[in-house]
Amino acid sequence: MASVTFKIWRGDKDGGSFADYQTDITEGMVVLDAVHQIQAESASDLACRWNCKAGKCGSCSAEVNGMPKLMCMTRMEDLPTDQPITIEPIHAFPIMKDLVTDVSWNYEVKKRIKKFKPRSPDAADGTWRIAQEDVDRVQEFRKCIECFLCQDVCHVLRDHHKHEEFIGPRFFVYAAALDMHPLDTENRLEDLKDEGGIGFCNITKCCTTVCPEHITITDNAIIPLKERVVDEFYDPIKKLAKIFTGK
């Protein structure tokens, strides 16, 4: 057992500061365990969002020592406990209280993306036939738990606050899952270019780095979508063809 100091951000939308807490850490604890222990011992009014404690609900997102992480999946044994451990709310969204932020913007963004629209069934029994490799391709994107750590680390949202112009990596993953599905007939490319602001992404891969589900966000979702947008709207050959054909 060892006593560890935590610097936890306390405050609300009007401001706040870090407060120091000490608690004893035992073998096997994760950061969320420590926060719960601090709540029980010395800060009963500390606000912290969590649910499953198994890395599947995405609720306990925070910044631990400056890195966006799930507190329930961040083991104390992996942190330097000989110095204070900082815990603060994710930066890309408005603070509500302490470690809790208002992430409702994300759900509004999701509503704006065109939903799955399948083509007509291709079998007599009214079902569809698709290749297993096509199933596998989009399955990776379905692992997203909407922890919004990728949104938090994205500089377009975190530093430049372009929430009105940019939907962020989480929703490029969502759009990719739809757009790359072999049965889907909807066209989302113009929306991704304009309302989605996909051009703002400069593929730094920071979103891929922090994903707790290890989704290859940049290479498998964002880059293919950017390529499709470029092919559709910026291909010089297509532009010339439109000029000469009037289509």
C-alpha cells in the first residue's frame, strides 16, 4: 500500500482550479478506483461520470497526466506515483462540474448524418447477400464506444473550437461505417465536405493513438473518406468532363 497525491480539477463553467487529495493505492487499482476512494474519504461532492467500469460505456473519459484516457482502463501501476497525478475533464467540450463535461453536441451531430439506406433485397426471400470481406471492413468501425477521446484530442475541436464547421473523428468513423457498407445507397460526400469539414483534418493520427478500442481511425476511415471527397469534387478530369458534357 502506498499513499499517492492526486491533483483533481474542481470547478464549473465559471472557473475552477486543481485541488490536492491523498489516498492509499493498493495492487490492481485503476484511476477510477482512486477517484471513487477520494469521493468516499474526502470529497463527497466530487462530480465524476462513470457507468460500466469495464471500458465499454465510454463514460469515464478524462485527462490523466495530460493524456485523454478512460479512467477505468488506466492502471495505477502504469503511472509515476512518486509525483502528483493530475486528473482533469476533457478539453473539447464545455465543463459542467469537476470532471463532467457536456458532450451533448456529439449527439446532435450524429442526428445530422444521413442514416443507413439499403438497396433493394437481392434474394427471393427478401434478404441481402454480401461478401464476408465487406462485412469485416466495416465491423472495425462498430467497435466505437463513443468515449469521445478522439474528439477531445483533435486539435480542430480542442484548440480551434470549430464545432460549427467540423464534426470530428468520431463521426468520420460513423460516416465511414455507413458509406463503406456494400448495401448502403446514400451519398454523404458533399455533407462531409461542407457541413462535416473533413478538409480541416490534417491526418496527424492523434485520434487513432488515444482510441481505447484500437480503431484505425485515420488510415481506415478518414483517409478513404477524404480520397472519395477529392475524387468527387476536385478531380480535374471529372471537372473537364462536366464542362464538356454539361453533366
